[in-house]
Amino acid sequence: MVKEYNVAVVGATGMVGQAMANLLYERNFPYKNLKLLASSRSANSSVNVGGREYRVEETSTAAFAGIDFAFFSVEGDLSKQLAPEAVKQGAVVIDNSSAFRLDEGVPLVVPEVNPKAVSDHKGIISNPNCSTIQMVVAINPLHRVAGIKRLVVSTYQAVSGAGREAMEELSSQSRNVLEQKEIKAEYIPHKGAAKQHQIAFNVVPQLDVMMENGYCKEEMKMINETKKIMGMPDFPVNATTVRVPVMNGHSEAVNLELEDELSPDKARNLLKEAPGVVLMDDTGSLTYPMPVDISGKDEVYVGRIRKDDTVKYGLNLWVVADNLRKGAATNSVQIAELLV
Amino acid sequence: MVKEYNVAVVGATGMVGQAMANLLYERNFPYKNLKLLASSRSANSSVNVGGREYRVEETSTAAFAGIDFAFFSVEGDLSKQLAPEAVKQGAVVIDNSSAFRLDEGVPLVVPEVNPKAVSDHKGIISNPNCSTIQMVVAINPLHRVAGIKRLVVSTYQAVSGAGREAMEELSSQSRNVLEQKEIKAEYIPHKGAAKQHQIAFNVVPQLDVMMENGYCKEEMKMINETKKIMGMPDFPVNATTVRVPVMNGHSEAVNLELEDELSPDKARNLLKEAPGVVLMDDTGSLTYPMPVDISGKDEVYVGRIRKDDTVKYGLNLWVVADNLRKGAATNSVQIAELLV
């Protein structure tokens, strides 16, 4: 008989939390009980999971009693406060915030890349940043064969990463721009920012807060998390992260400088066989991944593979994935699957 | 007394053509007569230039009689056919198509970068591709001081570069997506393409036709034109060009590997003094250029200047300009100004 688990989703009314709950159902995760937790504001609302309505309970320390797996998708501050409590009560926490990602002793896991790292956990396992996950899934199969010496990435990130309100803001701003009306901006570059920018028909070269070194936090996440997941503290990653007026699905232009020769055809063959990757690369028929086609999928899509002749062994890739699914919910559930 | 010239704008009913005519007026270009030429379809329509209505005439070989400067903004095929005819009749042609750009004996000029090249013309001077112009204006002041060894650029390009119909398509597609109606796609990646893609709430990693080598033509333009303008046939440029759902104004994430040290502060000082550049770089106040703010301006805006530590001397820039103005019309008029 398969062992069955008590599972909680914390932040279950958010977009990622709802996706997590539904993925647990869709992927037949062996849960006995599924507890949906959220803030007091959302408590007593109901969420549909696999056709069944669940009543949302208020998150509290007591709510973790008897829970085996707790999937967290809440603000970092709240994760920091509640995850250790859940662990104390015996739960394994899979946390989607950035709170613990760079902590020693907390595995940062992408199942296609570093599945063995899960076993080192002390109760908390971190789910990496969305834009990092899709990139490492795409580059790891190439790195294992040809060695990446340096990586330069520019991102084209959807507003769903900034939450449901940001998606609604993109809709209403778009309508107002088209009708030549005044617009309201509250969520881009991020909620509570000193200055807010229009995202409709615009691009905003900032995600998350700005750091002292002139990088925004999303860029530093890509740089630092990639090093940790790949197990290479000196891996040279340069990132520019940009928000674009896309509802859902992040895209990335990735430039690789390799140790050894790797032809585009060889790279295509490697990616065709790689776990979690779908090759979508036929320039002859103008076929490459784009966010509107990839939203809702669980894999990482790669196209526009071509040589970069400015270095001895260079390669360009275009990488697209659903940031709410593989970039967050799917990866979290896959981490738990490694443990059961 | 200032000499005065007979000037023609060919393709005067297009967006770039109209901008050219108006810039000639705004910048007090010394014209005696201004002749607006277009296809037979647009002949006899009228175009407003500086408050005065001009009747559009049909383009023909005869129309170039007595013309000193002819500004062309038409398809490459038409330029190829008509520009030599205009030259035969004594005109200097400033051509905005890609028809002659890489021809030996045809100067490819960005006045802030290689103004002296104009003097080598044999009747035709080419205006570079929009995304190339703004990039070389931004990097040249840094190159002169610290030497660029290698450049990796990813673009975020507006639909105005694909013409007025593409802008209308972005509007109508956006409306239809918001109202959950069917959409029509005819202009992206380009008119007449074997497959057309949605651009509203999407990003499309292709501009212009796809080439045999897996690059799209816009990428090859950036690579080859940059080499010619900078006068460095071996200049290593790697480009990924992407269309984004922005009406007007191209953005570029530019990564530079330099020969010598150049701190972000030194780079800012160089760009502050550089001709045609506006420095807009204060991460503390979340200030950086974005297309909605830069559309309608004649300068190239640069921000998000920061060190790239993955190479000995690395630097990142974010470059935004109005692709119809500095990327096309303004640069063309500036070329003519060099000659008068």
C-alpha cells in the first residue's frame, strides 16, 4: 500500500497556491488530507481543487499539527515566521519565497538539475525563483556535456509573477490606454515601491527592489541561485531582468560561452532528450516558444538555438516557461515527489 | 545668405516619411521647396508639415528633376529601383531601407559616431537600422575610452517599426484579447510571413525574415551594421532581437566586455557629456528610461549602468530611443545637416 500524507498549502488563495493545490490533485500526489490555509482575510472562502470545494482555514501555528508536507507560497516575512513552526511540528516545508533560498543547510532544488540535494534538508526545502528555474532546466543538459564558462541572460517577464492584482492592473491599464483615459499604477516594479510605472504597452527594467550595487533583486536571485543550484559558487552569470506586458509566461534570451564545442544540432539533440524540456525550434517554419502558447504547460520550452561566433564556443537559446507552474507550483510539487 | 535646397521625401505618407518631413521643418533645414512623394495609392492625399498642407505627388523618375536631397523611406526593392534614378538627376539620396547599407562605397552614417563617413558618398548615403543606431550612439563614447572587446545585446522592440498597420493590429488584438474575442494577426513577425503571431500580451523572438544561419535578419543587421559604422570589421557583436507589445520606442539590454577598466560612475560621466545621449540613471529613485517616456524624443536614453563582474572589465547598459525618430527620421535629417 502507498503511504498517504497530510498536506497543507499555505497561501492557498494566491495564484501559485491554487496552482499547487490543483497540481497535487492532477499529479496524484498521495495525500490523505489536503488543508488549504490563508490569511484571516481569505479564511472561510472556498477553493476548488479537482472539482471539489475546500474551505480555506486561517493560517496559524496550530494548523500544522499532523501535517507531513506544507507547501508555502506567501511573502518571505511570513515564511520566515511560520515555516520553522511547521517544521517543529514535524512537517517538511517546501517554501516558494526567497526567505531561505541562500541559507546553508536549506536545499534549493530543481528536480531536473540537483535532485539529490533534497536529502540534505533539515525541514525546509526552498523552491528557486521562477526565472532561475526555467533557465537552469534548459542549460544543465548543455553544461554537463560542454561546460558553461559564462552566461549572459536578459529576461522578458510576465506580470503574473507580481500577483493577481498586477495582472488585473495590466488589463485595466491596457483598456485605459486604448481609450486614452488616465491610468493607475500600483504593482510594477513592485507593490509599495517609491515610484510606480505603467506596464501596459511598456517595458520596465526592474523586478523586485533595487539593491545598493545597482542590480535589482530579481537579477541577484538569478545570479546567486543559479550558482547554488548548479553547485558552482563561482559560476559567472550576468542578468538583466525586465518586466513586459505579458499576462503569464517568462521568456529569456540566454547567451552561453562554452568550454567545448557544441553545435546547435548537438544542443538540440541533448535538449530533445532532457527531462522537463520541450524542444520547439524550427526557424524554417517560424516555430519557437512564445508565452501565449506556453502558459499552462509544465515543461520548459527552448528554441532559437544558434551559434554565437563572437567567442570560440558560443551558443544562444530562447527559453520560455509558465512562471506560475514550472517556475513555482510544479517545481514545488516535484520536490515533494522526490521525497515520497 | 544661406543656400536653400529642393528637398523630396519619398514615402511621405508612412510614419517615418511624415516624421522626416516634420523634422525638416522643426529643425529649420534650409529647404526652398519640399516635395512629398508616395505611391499612386496615396497620391493627391495631403500631409500636414509644420501647419501647412502639402499635396502628395506620385513617385516617378521625373519627380526628382531639380531635387538636391531625397529622403527615402520605402521598401528596399523600391529604393533599389528609384534611388539610382534620383542620383542620376543630381540628388543626394539618404535612404532608410536596408538596400544599400552594406554596399561598399555607400556610407552608413550615425552623425554622433562616424560623421566623416558622409563625405565618401557617391550619391547615396544609408541610414542604419533603428536598433543599431541607438546602440552605437550609446556605446561609442565608452568604446573610445575603454575599448569594447565583445558585445551581447537583447532587444525589446516596439511594433511601430513594423509600420502603422502593425500598431493598429496591436491595438485591435489587445482589445480583442481583453474582451476574449478571436484575434487577427497579419504583421508580426513581418508582413507576408508564412506564419503570423499574436503580439498583444506576447513577445515574439523574430524581426524581419529568418536567415539560413538561424538568425533573423534584424539580428544580422545589428551585427553587420555595427561593424561598418564603428569601422571595425571584426567587432564581436551577438544579438537577439525580440518584438514586444509596445507601441513605439525600442529598448536594449547591452552587455559590454571592455579592454580597460571603466567604472559605472566614469561611464555615467562620459555619457552625460556625449552628443545625442541623455543619461537617465538613478536606481535610488527607480529612474531609468522606458519606451512610454521616451517616445517622441530625439535623443538616445541610457540607464541601469552597472558593473558586470563575470569578466575582468564588464558593464551593463539599458538603452532606449524612439525608433521612428532617432532610429530613422531624425538620424536621416542629421545626415543631411552634415552635408549642408
